[in-house]
Amino acid sequence: MAEKIQIAGYTIERKLGQGGMATVFLAIQQSFEREVALKVMSPLLNSDPSFTTRFLREARIVAHIHHASIVPVYDVGEHHPFHYLSMEYLPGGDLKQHLVKGKCDPKLVVDCCIAICGALDVAHRKGFIHRDIKPENILFREDGTPVLTDFGIARALDRGASLTVAGMIVGTPSYMSPEQVKGIELDGRSDLYSLGIVCYEMLTGTVPFRADSSMSVAIKHLVDPMPPMPPELSAYQPFIDRLTAKDRNDRYATGGDAAQALRAICRAANKANATVLLPRTAEKTEVLIRKPGPSRVSALVARTRVASSSAWAKRPRFPDVGPVWAGFRERLLNPATLRWAGGGAALLAVVAVAGVVMRTETPPPPAPVVSVAAAPAPEPDPPATELPVVDELPAEPEAVATVDPDAEAAAARQKIVEAREKKKARQRLEEIEKENQAIAQRQQDELIQRLLAAARQAYAIGAYTRPAGDSAADRYHDILGMQPDHPDAIAGLRKIADLRAEEARRALAVSDADKARGLIDDIVKVQPGHPALTDLQVAMTALEASPQQQGRRQAAALDRANRHIQRAYRFLERKPLDQKAADLATDEYDSAMAQMSMAPDLPALKERIMATYSEIVRAEIRSSDAKGAQRMLAYARKRKWMSAELEELELGLTQAPPEQTLGSK
């Protein structure tokens, strides 16, 4: 495509990328001799004014926003049939290329997120939201600076005219905010949600929500909680959770607030002399209990883990509980008093005393265990710093652990609520999708009706296949590009092809080969499968091969050349003679050469035109118009029509003193 596109002022080097709306090229801006990224809109979209408006709006939006991490736009314009804008060329690639290799370095995550937060903060304060934050739209300069690009679907926050229909989903599903999925009015916090998804992907190497379809991904953004970060990245968890909160009121209010929070995390990590952000540490006590039956304690397992020794040093002080434990143990192992308040009370007592023991002066071992299984003979009292072991109590049937019915009912209700929410979200997405399809269909139908009206109007004035790009056949082809089986367009093309076929038959009947050839070419373009096309082409070949036709063709070419020669002489006879008349006569000479280069009258016409050049140059010199004289001489030299008289005039212009006026010569 690069070799087919020519934009004035730019030299296109190669294609950098392509999307559904435009293609981006690496180009040289000739005025500054610098590399730029040249974004060229597809000419196929010119028929829809909204696409052109959206394309040019990107340049106007970026022109209002100045930030080191927002790509600057240098130029915007139209070089028919292309609309284009040129931007800074960013040779560092995009963030997606980094993510292909897996998780990003934490430093890159922090630098990239802080920079984009700052860019979004400026854009939001200027009144614009991006609406499509994703790795493909974050590029890098050579020095590693991240830059936000592609404001093609951005819109203003002033709630004014918008190119997006209300209720229509805009964005990339994997990075959409819940409010984008719902199709409601957006603000800057929607961009922050999308940035949170990008940060999660940078840290973990994958997006948080994946599914087989875009709709399923969108539903997950609405109802599914964010997957937790890996333990080694848990310091990022509060930051990611707040960026990606389902309720936008729970997110950071601005990009500046988000950047400040991330800087605080980095400062905390630096104070801890950490090279990477580590998970938070905290005390954790875990007690696992198998509930006893109504008349005995069947088993007790208590495990205590202390995660930091600093927390242990801050523990409250308690008196020595050795005597307390000894009295309890004696009573617990006495069969007569074992059921003093039932197995449940005994269990609570064990837990209570174990809790006191865990808070004594000397730290317990890392994983002390208490197990109740059998009751052997009494043993000496254990030290106060250790949890005792009771071997086994008298055997009794083991009871099944009881289940809290209220908790089960609450869990069941929660599942029902979640299922209803998912169903509502899915139904809403289906409704939005149907609405979008209906809107798109209405827009297409309206455009087709306009094209049909234009095609009928062109047919009525005889513009069947010409002018190119604006004929009835062109309009019908545009319709078939949208709806390949549209009956009115098919019928319209067939009508034009039938008309051209009848005209071609008549031209062949009178041996007018030129006319027949043009008509057959029209049929090929309008309806390549027309049933009469093969017969017409065979007849055309036979006509062109006949000696009689070759003589006629040569005679016709000579006749056309002579008509051009006659028009050239009429231009040369104008009074007063000026450069425009000479130019028009020269054009007619070229046309005559194209028809028949051996036309007898061409040499004389050439001499007459060269003499006219000399006359015009002398007139320009007399009127002191040096530039006009030099322009005429340059034109003659370019065509290699320099006569001795013209060369003498050129030499006089070159050697004339600067102070001498041309009018005095």
C-alpha cells in the first residue's frame, strides 16, 4: 500500500502498522527532514463523514493536551483521496511487545504507570477521556519514556455532541471499565480502571479476565472479583484493587492521586531496603478444631504460627500459668470429673488455657501441637512455655462435626444473588448488542438509500460509467460492498451492462472499433459475467485483425491529430498573445503527438510554437517582467525547444547588470 500512497510534503518509507480505520507509515517530513509516523485514513471510509470527523478530531484533541507522555501531532491535512496526520515517530515499540515476553520488570511497571497516570491527569483536566487504554496504545521513545497514543475514539467530557451513539459500547473488551460495558456516561475514572488492568497484566503477564467471547469477558468485568496478586507482589494489591474497583466512586479520583499512591508504595519499599516490593507480613494464629460429641472431647489440634519476632516482643505480659494448667490437667484426667460440664465445656477450657499458655513470657516453638486422643497415667507438669499433650481419653463414639445452618443459608443466598446479577448483566449486554446492531443496520440502510438515490440521478443524466468514482455504476458497486446481494444494486448494474452491450453491438456493426472497445471495457467493469460479453470480445478481436480496420484506425488517428493541430493554431492566433495561449497550444501539440506522432503538420506547428515563445519572452522583457521571461525560457528548455533566438535572449538576461532595467533594452 505504501507505494500507492503519495502525500505532498512526505516521503513514505515503510508501513508500521494497520488498523480498521487507518494505516500508519514511517515517513520523512521533507520540510524538516525528520522521521514521523504518518497516519493515513482508508479512502474507503470517505463516504461516511463521521469517520473523517473522528479521524481529524484526534489531531484537535492532542493539540489541546501538552504532556511528555502524550504523543504530539505535527500536521494534519487532506491529499485527495487521503486524510492524514503526522505524529512523533516512537521507535521503542509498544507495551504489547514487552508483554509478549512475559511479566515486566517492577521498575518498568512503576515508571510506566506513573507516567501514564500523569498523562491521563492532564487529559482529564483538559476535559477529555481516552476510552481505549491498552498496551497497544502505550509506545516508548528511544530513552524508554512511555507515551500514550491513539486518541481516535476519545471524547470530550462536556456532554456535547458525540460521534458515539448512547448505549453503544466503545473500547477493547479485555480492558473495559464496568461503566463502559454498561454503556453509561463515562468520566476519567474509566481510564484509570483500564490502566489498572494494564498494570495487572504487566505484573502477572496476563489479563485478569479471560473467556471464549468478548461478551463473557465483559460480564466478568461487571460481576467477577479481581484475581488476587501472587504473594511476592502482594504490596501492589491495595493499589490494583482501588484502581479496578467495580464502583468508580471507590477508585482514585484522579490520575495524580493514583501516581501519588504508587510513589508511596515505592518509598515504603526503599525504606525497607527491598529491591522489589515484597508481600506484607503480619501475625497469624490459626486454630484447627475437630468438634467433639456431646459427651466427650474427641480431638483437638492447635497450631500457632508467629510471623514476626517483632510482634512477639510487643505481646502483653501475663503471670505464670503453670499452676493453673496443673490443676486443670488433674481435673481433666480424672474420670469422675471428666464430664463436669460436658465435652463442650471441657473443650472450651482446653482452648482457653492453651490461649493463656501461648501468651506466656517465653516464646513457644514454631509449631507446637496439642492432640487429645487417649488418657494415660498422669505425667509431670510441662513447662509453662510448652503446650502439653494429652494422649487419650476413654473411648466413646466419635460425633460428627456440627454445621452452622445460618452460614449455609447465607452462602446459598449469596450464590443466588450472584447468579441473578450475572444473569442481569448478561441480559443487559445482549440488549446493548442488539441495540448496537439495530443502530448499525439503520445507519447502513440510510446510507444505501442515499447511494441508490445518487445512482438513479447519475443514470438520469447519462453518467452510466463515467466520471470515474461518481457514476451510477460506482454507486451501485458501493452498495454491493455493504450488501453483496442487494437486489436494487444488482438490477441497476445489469441495466447499465445491457445498455452498454447494445451500444457495443451497434459500434461493431458499423466497424467503429474505438467506440466498441470502450463499451466492452465498461461491461467488464460493470458486470464481468454478462452473457453477451464473450461474443462481443470475439467480434472485437476479428474487427481489429482485419486490414480494412487497421487502415480505418490509422485514418481515424490522423483525423484526431489534425483536430488537435487546428485547435493549437487557434490558440496561437489570439491577440494579445500571452503565456496562457502558448501553454494551451503546447498541450494540443502533445495531444496530436499522442494520436499520431507522424502527422505531417506537426513539425510546422512546433516551429510556430517556438517562435511564439521568443515573441512572449521579448514582450516580458519589454514589460520588465524578468521572472515571466525566465519562466518561459525554462519551459522551452525543459521541452528541448530552445532555438538560437531563445538562447540569445536567455544570455542577455543572464549578463544584464543588476542596476539595468529590463525595459531599457
